[in-house]
Amino acid sequence: MDLLLSSFEIIARWDVIAALLIGAIGGVVVGGLPGVGAAVAIAIVLPATFALEPIVGITLLLGIYGSSMFGGAIPAILVNTPGTPVNALTTYDGYPMTKRGEARRALSLAYSASFFGAVFSIVALILLAPVLAKVAPMFGAREIFLAAFLGILLVVITHRGQVLAAAMLACLGIFLQTIGIESTAYTQRYTFGQGWLQSGVDLIVVVLGLFAVSQALILFMEKDKDIKLPHVEKVGFFTQMKDLWIYRRIAAVGSAFGVFCGMIPGVGEFMSQFMSYSYAQRTSKTPEMFGKGNPEGIVASEAANNSVPAAAMIPLLALGIPGEELTAMMLAVFYVHNVVPGPQLFSGSMDFIIALYLCLLILNVIVVAFLYFATDTLMKVMLIPNRFLGMMILTFSLIGVYSLRNSLTDVAIASGFGVFGFILKRLDYPTSPIILGIVLGKLMEDRFRTAMARVREPFDFIDRPIAFVLFCMIVVALLIHGYTMFKGAKAKKTAKKEPIHE
């Protein structure tokens, strides 16, 4: 009871409450803006969080991360344009329901499934993170190295059809974190005699360039869309949950997929929603209606999407290993304040952890209440011209870069990465491997150096149980990916040999 009261004292402050409100409402608004997304918003806000306390900064970022998917469902359902990329599957059944005059019910199901998935994953976080934290003391330097390497490997191989590009971009991220003065021997690496490279390439500068500046450039290139907004009636929370009860099995299974995929680095929302959507279609009594306005499709997609954010915090809090670019940004806030995720965080700052759990729960309640009153207003956000939106993003992102170290060099570097990110997005290449390469690359380098002090032979690296299990997981992941590639190549070869019948 004392621990719970102490946690309430942490969040019962005006700055934490303000972060809850700004994160929840701001995330919904950002989600409702097609073409922006949580990554861009978090990249812009990130520099400001360094001046805040950890609980305030993390709450703000988590609010934007989680609630953006609530908002992203609105344009996906009403105008067939997903607010965030992970709301793409929601358009399959949401927009056909709108055309049938069922926009109210489609939004109701999206909101309630999102809320259910979010609460489901928070419960999973509460139950699983302490268990993983108890196992974490068994992780030495070599285990952390192997876990981080497994994370980068999974990030790469989950980009099917772009594995080589993702691997090269991850290696680029690993290389970028080596630039500057090396921390052990204080020697210069890859500075080429340039003084401005001695301090290295800052993660936040790269994040703002790759996500915010590049997105601003894309918005400058796009034409404004002619959007006609339908009228939507208000739907009460209990009415929404009552409607969801019909599809409770799909919501539960979809949330479970989201938790599972959220815990695995590099998997995240896309894999979870496709698994959930496929399961719902296979087990549905009307599978032929999927893609034509089946409510089960909305529930499957939204429950899976919104159960990922809290689940992604499990490896972050327990091991300090981010699962994707957004949790990597949150990890930066921890490090700035010398708060090291891991077992010591659970043993020495349990009140902070419980306060974080409470903030996550309160955030989702705020989002649902806000959506009840403000859906009609949020719909008008979709009418903001792309070029105006792009200019606002570019302005705030460059101000954020300059505020880090009052350096025009950082602004130039961010602009360069913005152009690079713009090219990657135009070519449909992923940008997240670069960010994870920077974060996990630093972790891998430090742990590898520590581990090699006790390694005499190659097999000494995996002579402990957890290290051996992680090594086996790496080998299995490579074998499965190799088999998948071989099977795909064989199928293409067979298809080419088959005669074409006219």
C-alpha cells in the first residue's frame, strides 16, 4: 500500500497531469493527420523532453505513441486514408462500412477494440516485465550482446523483400554510432580531421532528420486531397464496449498477438495486425465479407495495433533493449536522466515503474473520453493543407535540432539526413533499421568489449545457458529465413517454367 501511495504521489503533480493530457490529446490529433504519424511527432517533441523529469517525458512520449493509433482510425474509416501506416488494414473494412452508412458503428468498434487492446497489453506489461527483470540479472555482457544482435537480426529479416536494404541500413546505423571520440582509449574514429565530427552523430539529430524533416519534404511534394467528411453521431463508452462484446474472442486473440509481437524486437504493429486479421478471417463465419465491411476486420486490426506499445515497453524496461525506433527514442530519455532500465530499476525504483503503469491506464481513459466529445472536431483536422502541415513540421523539427546544442552543424546534419530519409521513403525503403543500428550498435560494442576480456576461445562466448539459448535463437532465425528465401526462389523458378496457356 505504501508503494502504491508513493506512486500516486509521483503522478499527482501538475507537470505529470499536463503530460498525460498533452500526450493523449496530441497523439490523437497527430494520428488524425494523414501522413504525419507518431514517429514524426515524437521526433519533434523529443528534444523538449530532455529538460523534463523521466516520468514526465516518458509519459508524454508514450501518450503520443499509443493514442496516435486511436486517431489514425478516424481517417482510415471515414475517408479511406489511414492516419498512421499501421491503420492501413482498418481501411479494408472500415471504409466500406462508412459507405453503407455505418460510420458510427465502425468508429465505435475501432475505439473500443483499441481501448481493449491497450488495457490488455498494460496488464501484460505489469505481469511480464517483473518476471523478465528477475531473469535479467543472469544476463552478463555476452548475453546482452547476443540479445541486441538478435534484435537487429529480427529487425532486418522481418523486412521481407527488402532484407538486403534493411541489413545495409542497420550497418549504416552501427557505423554512425562509432563516429567521434571512442570512450575507452579516447582515440578519434572516422573524424577525418574534422573537429565537428569529434562529438559524434547525435541520435536525436538523426531521428529528427530521418522522420520529421523527410516527412515535411514529402508533404511539400503531395497535392492536397479533396476530402468530404460524413456526419458521425456521438457514441457512449459503454455502448462501444457492449458492441465489442459480440467480438470479444477476436479482440482477445488480436491483443495477444499484439503483446507477443510487441515483445519481439523488429516485429511490432504490422506483423501483429496481419496475424490478427488472418486469424479473424480464417475463423469467421463470413470470411467472404472481409474487405467489404466486416466488423470483425476492424476489431482484429485495432486490437492488435494498440496492444503493441505497452508490450514494447517490456524488453525496454526489463533489459534496456528497444524493440523499434519509437521505444529507442524513449530509451534516450532514460539515459539523459541517468535512469538505467533493467533489474536495478525494478529493485530500486519500483514506485517509478508503478507510476508508469498508472499513467498508461489513465492515458487510455483520457483518450476514450476525448474521442467521445471531439470526434467531429478531429475530423476537421484532416482538412489541413499538406504544404502548411509540412512547413510546420519542418519549422518545429529544425528548432528542436538547434535547441539541443545551439549548433548550426546539427541543423545541417539533420537536413542531410532529412534528404536521405526522403529518398529512402520515395524508394519505399525502411528507415527504422538505421535508428536501431545506432542504439543497439552502441550497446553491442560496449558489451562485446567487456565480454572479450573473459573469452579465450570462440565457444567460451556461448558456454553459459542463456548465451547458448540466444545463440540457438539466432541460428534458428537465420535458418528459417534461409529456408523461406529458398522456398520463394524455388516457387519463382517453377512459375517461370510453367507454360502460358492462351
